Amino acid sequence: MTAKRRGELFRRISGVNLVKLLRVIAPNENNEELKIGPEDSASQTARFSVFTVDGEIKTHDDFVLLDLRDTDDYMRSHIMYAQSFPAPNVTRDRILPEMFRLKNQAGKMIIIYAGDERPGVENAQKLATRGFENVYLLTGGLEEFCKQYWQYVEGTNPPKPPAPANHIKNYKSSDSQISVNSSISRRFG
């Protein structure tokens, strides 16, 4: 579920695994499936009734999700259930009670993210050097998360859903256009 890169004192969590955790907090009564891969590949699907890390079942008490951007950016858009925790708090050693409650507890996670990955790496490293051994950084940050999981982002200006793909291609001839879906193109195409 999580990875650690060379030289990093913290772990990472992917967008799909964060979504699995979020589904634990607010499960869909229909036991909705989430596509794990791109639509055009033979992707797997995952059910979210239970989510485990290292064999342990996770609940909403097992992690905290922190948005490191400034408060205005947080208000515009943030991942569901995230708390605003601007990055200067890390430098100033201001820590939330939830962070102390979860600090270095087996199976507990302190997940942080920023707009992109770069400032997140710096702050995750700072927290790890201050003794937080269970810090996880969202790989790619909010920007990458929004591209695939926009429906899990809320605020006053959340990202818009991607435009549906236009499946009708037009072919131009010298006189007219023939649509791929037209009867002529099916007979002669």
C-alpha cells in the first residue's frame, strides 16, 4: 500500500489507496466499485467495504489527513475529510492533538499533502526528523489526485469533472463530412 523512496524518512501513499481510506469513512451503501486503472486498459476494480494496511482493518480513527496549503487554498478545494494545517505550523512545531494521538502508534497514519509533491516532501521530512515515524505523503499532491479522483475533492471551488470523451470522429472529404457513426461509413468504412 505504501512506499518509501531512497533517502526519505517518511512513507508515501498513492491516490487510489487514499481513496480506499476515504471510502472507509463514508462507505457507499451500494458497495460501489472504483476503477484502479485507466478506462482503456483491462483494469482491476476494488470493493471498499473493508480496507487493511499490513493485515489490520482501518477505521476513521486510524488516520488523519492534513492539507499543508494556506487556509484560502484549503477553502477553495481540499480532499474530503482533510483538515487545514498550513505548512508553517510544521516549522513552528505547532502540532494538532490528532497528530499527537496518532504519533508512532502501530497501524496509525498521519497523511499529508500539498498542492504538488515538492513542498510536501520537505514538510514530511521535517515531521519525520521531529520523531513522527508514521508520516505518509500523498504521491503527486493535490494536483495529481484531482486528475483521477476529482469527486473526492470539495470546497468553494472544487475541480470540475473531466469532459466526456467525444467518440465520434469526423472524416472530411472534398465535398462533405462523413461521421464514423453514419450508415454510409458503416457500409463502406
